[in-house]
Amino acid sequence: MDTYLETERLVLRRFTADDADLLIELDSDPAVMRYLTGGKPTAPELIRERQLPNILAGYEKWNGDLGLFAAHEKDGGAFIGWFILRPAPQGPLDEVELGYRLRQAAWGNGYATEGSRALLGKAFTQLGVRTVWADTMSVNRGSRHVMEKLGMTLVRTFPTPSDITVIEGAEHGGVGYEITRERWERR
């Protein structure tokens, strides 16, 4: 396993071309996709033909330092989901997005906080990142709670894009959080 980052209970690694089935399984759970697509699964061919190739291309684009990383439990090796640390498509490399998508079986175990905390540390101490940001639906209390536990601050609200109004709570829009390297260092 090509380890990218380890925490007390998790191993984060780069995805490989053989990992499509992990992503398909994750995105086929209506509860996992609740605040992303209203519970609709991602089409397997979209994952195989577009998403996974884009994930792999991201490692080349960012020298393997940024992108989407598969998360596994250290104890037993179970795939629990993924974490993301990458700039916006046309954004500066020192402003990166933090995110995660975890299997239901992993919810409530503190994995989102643990993996995100480790990624913040790597971003600010090794990768020259100045600001880390994250967006979620206003009604996604679970993700908002993780962001707050990480010391991220609510910095903006925004309307839900018109193409995803099928999501429960879409009328409440989204929220954006961020943390700067200076604020992270003071924690």
C-alpha cells in the first residue's frame, strides 16, 4: 500500500486504477449521498470513465501531494471512504479544499475528525498551504460539527446550485468554513 499519511487508527493512500469498485460501493449508499445527490447513486461508468481517471491525473498534477485519498482502518484494513485535500480547479495551490466521504459503518467513530486533523497538519507544515476551506450543506450538521471541531470558522453562506434542489434541506443553501495556517498554529 502506497501510504500517503497515517493517523492513530487510519491509513490514507493514493487511489489506484484498481479501486473503482470501492468508489462505486461508497457512492451507491443513499445515506452517504444524501447531501450530495439526494441519495441517488453515482453511475458506475461515470466513476470508471471520468472520476477515477481524474483522481489519478490529480496526483500527477500536484506531485502526489494533493488530491483524493483512500482511507482504510489500520486494524483490519477495511476501506472506510476517502479524504480530499486539493485546490479549486483554477485556484491557488496555497488555498486548498478539505473534504471527506465515509461509509456509514465508519460514521460516529471520529474518523472524519481524525483524518481531517492529520491532513490539516500536513497541509500547514509540509505543503506550504496558507488556507484550508470546506463547504457543506447548511443542514449537514455532522460535517459542520467536524469542521467546527477542527477549529474552522464559518466564513460564508451561499444558495444551493439550481441543479441540486432535489436534496433535502436544499432551500437552506450551503456554508463555507475555513482555517488559516496562523489560526491553526495558535490552536
